[in-house]
Amino acid sequence: MNITTTDVRQVESEPLLPSERDQVEQNDEISLLDLCIVMARRKWLIIKITVGCGLIALLISLLLPKNYTATTTVLPPQQNSSLSSAIMSQIGSLGSLGALAGSTMGIKNPNDMYVAMFKSRTVEDAMIQRFGLMTEYRQKYMSTARKAFESHATVEAGTKDNLIRISVEDKDPKRAAEMANAYVDEYRQLSQHLAIGEAGQRRLFFEQQLEQAKNNLGNAEEALKTTEQKTGMIELSSQARALIESAAALRAQITAKEVQLQAMRTYATGQNSDVVQAQEELDSMRAQLAKLGGNVDDNGAGLIVPKGQVPQAGIEYVRKLRDVKYYETIFEILARQYELAKLDEAKEGALIQVVDPAIVPDYKSSPKRGLITLIATIFGLLIGVFAAFFQEGMARLRQDPEQSQRLAILRRALWTKKTA
């Protein structure tokens, strides 16, 4: 039955009668039945292609090398209260820098930072060189070997448990476990040279300040030695010595307060109450030093001892001795702060713990032969059905004389060379 354009318009514009609806449903059922007939008629073709694709995929999966995955679970450092803050609250008398020990520098998203460090070029290159992966992956350049290694290693941070999992895939199960565990070792080698957390940053800061104070103290001691040799003066009265030590201690506290203010301004504005209070304390200590006749900005001419207390010939010696006492106090304060920061950093580093070390995997992670075979079988079934309908269509074209003639013309046009 041929359907004309008028019939289509009539069907689209007018509702179907019950008899017409039954006829349409019968035509649809026949069309579906025709499809089933075609597939049943060419069932062996479909079965052959389906089974063939499945067997080829299974054979290929059996020839593929086995890979094993080993996983190390790491607990990253947590943002805890500083150990030095607790110690400073107990001893409480190391000067103005004590407040700096309790300051926090808050790191956002620490797990993401540690994952990025595990994936850093330094760690990856160390892994490649340690296990000779350029030869293993048959790569000529380090950049391409690094990409190949990244395809075999994954570092992920858990969103719920805050644990970092390092997985390494390799053909050798023993080497896969060794590489997963070595990943942590190479990270620790990298972290030793970086100030990652609050304690590490404070340790680096005090280390630089301590080195400078040590050099200043050495220079002051050499200057005092030269002065002693020149003046022949090696001892002072107790009153003069007390005056010098008091002024030196006050200058050291002023310097410590200035260092504290410098650190506080890195994370607080000038209107912050702690900053304002520290500035007021600094101004007060400067006023006290001015009453003693000293100058905090002048290391050579400050604290001129009143006449009569120290002989005029010993003025130069007094100044040199005062500098030594000053730098000794600074060095002592910074040394204590540096040791406390090292304790904090050691505690912070100890928190990088391996929860589950990688063990030698006893079962392969790839290739997944069952999954590969299943996907290939489904793909073969689709190809088989398509081939069946294609053959059926070509057979019907050959049965129609007009279509067969057109098909022959198409075949000749495809295979005949074009002439000039």
C-alpha cells in the first residue's frame, strides 16, 4: 500500500479512526517482524562476527603484559597548635620575640599543596633516575619519560578521610611496591629543603636572623679584643658594668620587638590591636633607653656613660663592651627561638606518616580480560547486526532489475580509472 502526500496530511490533521489505528499498528508490527526475520535468516553471520570479535579480544588480552598496582596511604601534616607556643607560655621570659612563637600563618588547602609537591618535577625526576625508568619506558628524553611515569602513577587526596593515596603501576609487582614506598622518601628529601608549614617558616626566619646576629657578635668581640690591647683596660667597676648590661638588654628587647612587629605586619594591618599594642611597647622601651643616654639606631655613639662613673680613657672600651653585651643578648634570644622552631618543625615533620605502606600486590590490576572480552563481544554483535542488514539490503537491490543496474553503474564508476 502506497501512502500519498494527501494521506499524510490527512493523517497529520485528522484523528485516526479505530480501524486505521489498528492498521498502522499492524504495519509497525510487521516492520519489526521483518527486522527479526532478517536477523534470524542471517543469524549465523551475526553469531560468527560476535564470537569472532570476542575470541580476538580474549586472545589479545591474553597476550597483553600483566600490570600490578601498589598503593601507599599517607597522613599529611595537620594544622596543629605550635609546640613552641606551649613552651613559651610556660617559661614566659625570653623577651618580646616570645609572642612570635605563638603566631599562626595558616595554610589554605594543605592536602592540595602536598599532592602538588608529590607531583612536582623534582620528585618525579628523582623517581625516574632512582629506578632507571628512562630505559624501562624506552624514552630518550627526560620530559617524555616524565609523562610516561605520570601515566603509571597517581596521587589523590581523599575528600572525606584527608589521606593521600599514592598508586604506582608496573609490570613487576615487587618494583611497583618499592616505587610506591620510594615516592614518600623522595618527597621527604624535597621537604627537607623547603619551609612548608608555620614551624618551617619560623625556623627559616630565625635561622637567617641568628646567622646575622652570630656574625655581629663575632665582629663585636674582635673589636673589644682590639680595644683591650690598645687601652690595656680589662675590667670595669660593678656600677659601670651593671649600667652597660642594663642598656644592652634594653636595646636587645627593642630589637626583638622590632622583629616581632615586622613579622606581625606580614599578616595584620596597622590598625590591628596587637600591632598597636606592640608599637606602644616599642615606643615605651625607646623612651627608657633615651633616658639612659643611649640611641637605639647608633651602635657606636649610644649610651655615653656620665663623667665620673667611667674613666675618660675607658670610654672606648665601654662602648665595645656594650656592643658585645648587646649582641650576646640578641644571639641568646634568637638561639632559643631558633631551637623552639626546630622542635616545632621536627614535630611537624613527624606527622608525615605512612598509614599503609605499599605491599607486593598478589593480583594484577590490568588488563581486565573479562571486561575487554565483554565490550568486544557487544561491539561484535552490533557489527554483526549491521552486516546482516547490509547484506539483506544488497540482496534486495540485486533482485530489483532497475536497482541492480544502478548498482552495476556505481560499481563501474568506483573501479574505473578516469580518462583524460
